[in-house]
Amino acid sequence: MDHGWAARKRRWGNRLAARAVRSAPAAGGFTSMPEPRTVGFFARGRQIAQGNFLLSGHMVETLEPWTVDPPSQGFADELHGMSWLDHLAANGDRTARLAAQGWVFDWIDRFGMGDGPGWAPDLTGRRLLRWLHHAIFLTSARSGAENQPFFAALGRQTAFLARRWQAAEPGLPRFEALTGLLYAAYALLGMDGYREAAMQALSTACARDIDAGGAIASRNPEDLLEVFTLLTWAKLALEDAEHPVPPALEAAIDRITPCLRTLRHADGGLARFHGGGRGMEGRFEHALAIAAVPVRPTLPQAMGFARLEGGRTSVIVDAAAPPAGPAAQRAHASMLAFELTSNRRPLIVNSGSGVPFGPEWEKAARATNSHSTLSIDGTSSARFGRASKPEDGGAPLVDGPDLVTLHRTDERDAASLLISHDGYVATHGLTHVRTLELSRDGRVLLGEDTLAALEPNHRKTFDRLLNASRMRGIAYSLRFHLHPEADPSLDMNGSAVSVALPSGEIWVFRFDGPGRLSLEPSVYLEKGRLAPRPCQQIVVRAAILDETSQINWTLAKAQDTPLAIRDIGRDTGLALPRDLFALD
């Protein structure tokens, strides 16, 4: 089915269902007073209480948010999803409480009878969870009569979710809807009639939408963290109600936990692939404490990503085809891209998600050039289909690789990956093969990138393009995007790049093969900011003139942090000079 038509059909269905629940019975109160599970930030709560809404990359200053024309669909979704209540509750003072109460009850007056854009299953589930988590905050110092609209709106939203959770897309949106429904069914008086259906639906979603390895279809690590968090909240709600936790829910939590551990870098942040960010600080640890899942060894690969680790260095690589189906609307052409973090400092990154910064950034961030991998100039390793309207989602990623291979070797001194994809075969007749080898001490990453026309019909495609270029070759680039806090400089007459990290570490990049080395501007796209952060990227530009072209490169740590040097001295028993511990 056409994605745009499916989205419009969902919106009409949501609108009809929202109006149908206008007469749904109000909640009679709480079975027990819910505890706040969500985590916010005090400083952001103070800003919001003053009327500064920074949502989806847009800053809007207003004390009447429901009267503002939203600058983007993303802003409207975040506004109506009300996750910003977490920050107001974290602030917790009288100004924040009165602001939260005023805006919530104003929403009820304007939209509580099923009107407006906030009546989508995922947004309703997200909003319902916040209302329940912060119920004391939202109802304190108000009379029973004053709070009656709040309980009436809770009842209508619960009834809406019971009707429309199936319309939420699989993955995070569906789990937001179902967790909101289950939470309300157990927390609110008079909603117990929804309990059995909500628990059965959540169990089915756990079995169907989370695969045997703990992965979700979007392959977005931050989405997976949010799903994991929602499932731990559902587990708590059932335990608080002294209801047995369904085996499917327990099993899903058990599957996701090692998967998420694999997708975390050495600094605790998540790998930023397919629209995901690093994840809210402390979110995973908080959810793990609730889940009480035994610690197991980190997996070598999970959700299509491969992991190398040595010493205090982590490398995470996209080693699978991009997501298909509905998830293709947000997928990135990031095959064989990697990120590297040393100690607590990200070094090699991907640009991230451009969604908060508008349609042009959204599309540019999904292209291969925005990832730390090889790209043929002017072409991504997967292409974009017909763009939908912004409210229908981004353009789907199409014509990606048919074959992505991965072979891992673990030896005494190093672990290596041999990975390939054929995303450029249809357009150029070329297969990209990448080898990555990380030493056990995490100090050296060896890379080898090859473009090759492997089969006779591939060579025909390549030869045709080569002739069309008048034998000038097909230009390609190796890109290594650097974190904004990394400070690079060209050394050795332009044959190497040294990168200094704030910790005092220095890494050196060198390459061997055809090409020209340069430092070029890049951007780091980060949620919660008004604009992209400027950074730099290491670029090796070359051209393939024959049926094979290969570039070998190294990224090696040339200087440790003072803390690491102290650790070396402690572990080896060596008496190291005191001046080694001083930072310049």
C-alpha cells in the first residue's frame, strides 16, 4: 500500500475513534498513587516553565503553547506527546507546577473531547504515561471538582487506545500505545475492563515485533532503548498490581538487554544509526535496575551491527542491509559505516538524524556521505524513493544492497571483521569490501577498503561508466566524521591527520594507496539543539581506473590520557616520570 495513503487513512481512523470516545466513562481515581518513572532535567524544566519550548529543533517562546502555529510536524508531535512534563516535574517548584497544570488543563479544554492533532495512538500513549507518572504534580493543590476534567480525559484516552493501538506502526509507536493502555488499565479505577486485552496485545507485540536477537525492525538503537524502557514500566505496573508478569514480556526484556549492551560505546552512549541518538543519560541504567536482568557477556553482533572492543576502545559497525517496510521511511544509507569511542570520548561518529532540523537536513543526514564509510561521489549506497508529505514521513530508502556479508575472526592479538555490500553494483558494477581490525589493547584500528567489479556483468557496467568518463575514472571518497570536541590537524606535509581529544589522547590517521587526504567541514546533528554543531571530517578522495581499487589506512593512538598512563604504571609496576601526568 502507498505509504502516503496509509498515513492519511490512519489519520482519518484516529479522528473518528477520538470522537467516538467522547462519552467514555471517566476514571474514578487511582488504584494506587503512581510513582514517576520518567527522568527529566532541572535546567530544561526551568526554561520550559518560563515559556521556552525547545522541541524538535525549534525554539518557541510562549506561555500559551496550544495557540501557537507549530513550526514543524515534529514540534507538534513533541508538544502533544507531553514528554516535556518530565522536565517540569524534575524542576518541581511552584512555578513549574502551576505551568504544567495550566497547560495540561488548557489542553483538556481545547482538545480533550477528541479534537486536534494529538490523537494518534503513539502520542496518546506517551501523553497518558506522563499524566499518570506525574499525577500528584498535576493534581496537587486542586479540589476534586477542579480535577474532574483530568480524570474524564484519562478515561477517554484509555478508551481511544483500546480502539486504536493496532493503527500504530510496529516498533516504538506501538509499544508507546500499548504501554500507555496497560498502565492506565492497572492504575485507574474503572479501567480494569481493559486489562486482559491490553496484556494480551502487549504480549503479542513482544513476540512479534522483537525478534529472537532482541532487535526491532527500524534498527534504531535509541528506539530500542525506548522500547526497553517502556517494557520495564509495564513490568513494574503489573508487579505493583501483584499481577503475574506475562512470560512474553519477561522474555522480550531478556532478549533486548544483551542487544542494547552490544550497541553501547565505551562511554555508555548508544551508536547513532538509522535516526537514533546517543540516548538520554542514565535511561539504560535506570531501566536495567528495574529489569533485574543478569549481566551476560557482550555479544559480538546484534540487530545487524557488529562490535569490536579492545582495552577502552569500542567500534560499532553497520553490517546489515538498511531497514525495509515502514521503517525504510527513516532508514539511513549507512552500510559498513562505523563509530569509534575511546575511553569516555567519541572520536569517529556518524552525522546523526537531521529530522529535528527540517526536510533538507533529514534527507542529507540519511545519505552515505553523512556516515563514516566509503561512498561513490554523487551516489548513496541506497537511494531515495518518492518523497511523501512531511506529515506522512520521509522518503523511503530503496534500491539498497541485495547482499551484505559479514565474517568475523577473533585471534589472540586482535579481532577483525570482513564485511561487504553490493549497493553500488546496480549503478556502477562495484562491490564495497571493508576490513576492520582492532588490536586487543584498543590502540590500533587497521582498515582496508576495496571497490571491485567481481563478475562479468558487473565489469560490463563498470566499463561502460569508465568509458563515459573518458577514462578519468569513477571518483569515490573515504569519510571519517569526527566528533565536535575532537581537534584535528594535517601533519607530515599532508600525509597524516592527528586528532586530539579533550581527555589528552591523540590519535593519528594515515593511509596507503591512491588518493588525496584532506580535512573538510562536517556537521554533528544532535537532538535538543537549535542548530547542527560544526565539526570536521577526514576525507580520502580517489578514483577507480581499473576493476579494483584499494586503500589501506590506520587509526592509532599516539598518546594516552594522564589517567591511562597512571593505570599502565600501576598495572605494570613501572615507575613512570611525573611529567608524563601533566596536560599541556
